[in-house]
Amino acid sequence: MISNYKFNNLFTNCLIVFISINLWYNKSMKTLQSSTPPNYRSYLALSIPLIISTVTTPLLGAVDTAVVGHLSSSIYIGGVAIGTLIFNTLYWLFGFLRVSTSGFAAQAKGAGELERGFSELVRPTIIALLIGFLFIVLQYPILQGVLAWIRPDADIREQASIYFHIRIWGAPVTLLNYVILGWLIGMAHVRQTLFVQIGINVLNMILAIVFVHVFHWQVAGVASATLIAEIIGLVFGIFLICRSPYFKWGSISQAGLFNREALRRMISVNSDLFIRTICLLAMFNIFTANSTSFGPEMLAANAILLQVHYIMAYFFDGFANASSIYAGQAGGSRNPLLLRQTIRWSWYSSFLPALLIVIVYWVFHQPLLGLFTDSASTIALANEYSPWLLLFPLVTGAGLVFYGLFTGLSVTAPIRNSMIISFVLFVAVLWIAVPLYGNHGLWLAFIVFGLARSVFLLIRLPRLLEAVPTKS
């Protein structure tokens, strides 16, 4: 029997929120389906369900961290932190499968091109399968290479290996889920996106709690829960795609699937997003490696704060997805007015939610951190450095939301360039600040990275309108 009821209360509250959002969604979608021009209410009708679905993604890592954080030793939370880092590295490198699929699908929908829309699902599916099976084949050198670089303590190394060798078998499944979610988002299937994302993540939460606290599988239970949930989510996602009115096997031709211009554009966009993700993951890996050098307790405290940061970031990601859908439709239909409206809505959604997040975290940070671990020393360390998270939504919110505008139009060179510049600044600040201020210097570099990605992306915003010419 589970002795700690925090998880039960958390899960119950999540279910209540999910049911309420579904009821609200049914009412608000009437606005989207009407013939009136879209307004901020219709933008929110897309954003809110997408926020709920995307926020459940970092809740996966948060619940995994919280479940093992209540075990008897901090080695479990350290093992999950490193194991999660490995899979974030593997999967985020190919996160462009979701992002680019969403943008291309939205543009095809805006242009009313059914065959092109289905092709934008098939092409990345082939790539996802090839990459996923390659990860399985190379699992041993991948794990040993990462552990040799991070050099954790022997006990943490053992737990991270257990976690990795279970979850790696879900690599093709995870990447296919990226493609499915991207296509559903691009086609504005918000309800389906909501169900797939929440279905995977809530099932993962339940299984993780049961496997760890009932069956006492510890880290293996957390990894097994994720693997099972992702497989079931894939089956559900395929079912929803087959029910889509845009899913037509007979609408696709070999010429359309392997169109040279479409392939060239896909490679160009995905290359830019791949470089962007390399910079992002390099930053997180360097951050975690530095956390490891400060000892197991600091690693655990920083891991908890990063989980909170992911929840904040994915909150903005819901708005970014809505901006991506409308921007893609504006590009496909050659409607610059819709793009200007989307830019305005993106401004609203960058700063007002940032203020709300700061207030909520400032008021509730103490009980929130307590959900992750019973260790008083770890909580004390997390409290010491948690004020840095108050800055995160204020300096990074704009970059996270406007990122959706660029990906929706498949204008990805500015995204690539802004991330390269941000990473260079991160390394420079890290090199100077960590020897002087320790972990505070590490978090300073983290905040500078977020600020730079916002500033350098916004600088390119005025030229974005050039990507949507008026119909001739």
C-alpha cells in the first residue's frame, strides 16, 4: 500500500482538470468551427488544450523524479536524472520530427492540399522508424559513452543503467509518437492531440506509482511504466489518425511522396532544427555535468528545479503550438493578415502567462518542491537556488512562444542562428561565473541562455511577414 498520499491527491486533481478542460473545449470549439474570422478567443481555444497536453510531458519526468525521490536513498533520483538526461539527448535531437511535421501539415491544411498533407505524415514516419531501430542497435556504446563523460558515482551509474536498458526498447515508439502528435497538431486535431498526450502521460504516472510503491521495482518500475505507456499511446495515436478526414491512402502517389522540392525543403528545415536541438541539449548536458561535479545532493536539487523549469517551458509550448498552427495556415493560404493577428496574439501569450507563472511559483514553491522528495537537505538546497526560476518565464517566455511562429512557416534559419549565439554566451558565462559563484553561477549561465534565445529570435521577427506573400 502506498504510504504517501501526495501522489493520489496529485493524480485526482489532474483528472479533475482534464475533465474540466474537455468540457470547456467542446464549448469553445464552436468558435473555431464557425465562419467568422479567428480572434484571440479562437487562439485560446487552441492553446488551452494544447497547454494541458504539453504540460503533461514534463509531468512524466516530474512524477518519475517524485516517485523515486521518496525512496530510501538519493541514488535513485540521481539514476533517474541521468537516465532521463540520456533519453532527452537521444529524443530531443530528433524532436524536429514533431515540430517540422506540425508546420508542414498546417501549411498543407491551409492550402487545402490533401495529398500533400498525408505525405507530410508518411515521410517523417519512415525517418522515425530508421532512427529508432538504430538507437536500439547502438544502445551499449551510447550508454557507455554518456556514463564515461558524466562519470557519476558507482551506485548512481548502476541505477542509470537499469533505467536505460529498459527504456531504449521504446525508441522507435517514442519517435513515431513525435510524428503522430506533430501531424495531429498541424491538422488542428486538438482533441485528438489532447487525448494522446494525456493518455500516455497519465497512464505512465499511474504505472510508475504502482510499480515502485506497490511492486517495489524501484528505478526499473519507473522505466517500465514509461515503456508500456508509450506503446499503448502509439496504438491509440494510429487509431486516431485512421479516423481523421485527412487520412486517405488513395490520395497519395509515389511522385508526391518523393517530390524533390518537398524533400529538399524537409531536409533543410530539419537540419536547422537539428542544429538548434544540439545547442539546447549541449547546454542541458553541460548543466547536468556541472551539477554532478557539485555532489549527489546538488545533482538531486538541480534535477528537481529542472523538472519545475520543464513544466514552465511546456506551458509556453502550448501557446507556441497554437501560433504554429495559425502561422502555418496563414502561409498555406497566403494570408498575411492572419499572420499579423497571430503575431499579436503571440505577444499577449508571452508576457501575461509569464507574470502568472512567476506569481504561482513564488506562492507555492515550497509545497511544490516537497512533492519531489522527503530529503530535508535536498529541499533546502532546492529552496536556495529556486529564485532563479522566477526569472526564467520572464526572460524566456517570448522566445518559446515566437518559436512556434517560425516553425509554423518553416522559417528555421533564425531559430538555428539564435540558438548558436545563445549557446556561445552560455559557455562564456559558465566559464566565468561557476568558478566565482559555484551553483549560482551555473544558474546565471542558464538564465543568460534563455534571455539570449528570446532576444535574438525577436530581432528577426519583422522579416517574418516576408514569408507570407499576398495571393496574386
